[in-house]
Amino acid sequence: MKTHIEIEVRPTEIDVMGHVNNAKYLEYMEWSREDWYNKVGLPFDVFIEMNVGTVSVNININYRKEAKLGQHLSISTEPLRKGKTSFVLKHEIYNQEGELVADAQVVSVTIDLGTRKSVPLPDALQMHFPECCQAT
């Protein structure tokens, strides 16, 4: 399932160059990721009930175009591939003109909340990834 959130760029997100600060894109993607988890039925409390957490271990982001104050942005999240204990979510950020502003792949690992060690992806998470695409 691919999900979308919409935001408007606020003054506190602009840096001295007059555009969105690079760190804010990561925050936008985090908001979108949380929305994806909620919409697929895996809010934070469900992970806690499974004694599982998700930890981002790698983020590869491409900054394609400036985003500026007041622009409306659409941030999407979709499952890309899964491994035994890891999975990849893809994010894309588009401006109101439909131009790609940034895209990223975020690699996360599922961990046992008690031991803080990686564990296999729960079935409830695995089911949202294409079967054809395994993580390397």
C-alpha cells in the first residue's frame, strides 16, 4: 500500500539559504512513515504488543529540487522490499507543481524491545511487502 500525506512548508523549516533545511526532509519522511504504519494497521501500540520495535539503520536521500516557504508538499511512503530482519520503505516528496523535490530509501530493522537485538519481521509487517522483492 502506498500512502500520502500533505504538508505546507512553515517558516521554522527554512534555513539561511531561503529553502527547506535538509534535515526537515527527513522529518517529513518520518511523519509519512508513521502515517503508513497507522494506515496498514500497525500503529506503535501494536508493535509494543508484539514486543517489536523498528529502527532506521540507513537512509539514502536524494535532494532534487528546492522547496520553499508556503509550498504545499505531498510525501508518499510505500514498501519496497524485505529481508529476514530488515525492510526498505521508499519515500517521494513532490511540490504542488508535481515536481520531484526529494526521494529516499529508508532501511529499518525489527528488534526485540527487551534484548534490543534484531528479530525476524513479524507476519503482520511482512504481508505489506511484495513477495517478488527481497532485500539484499
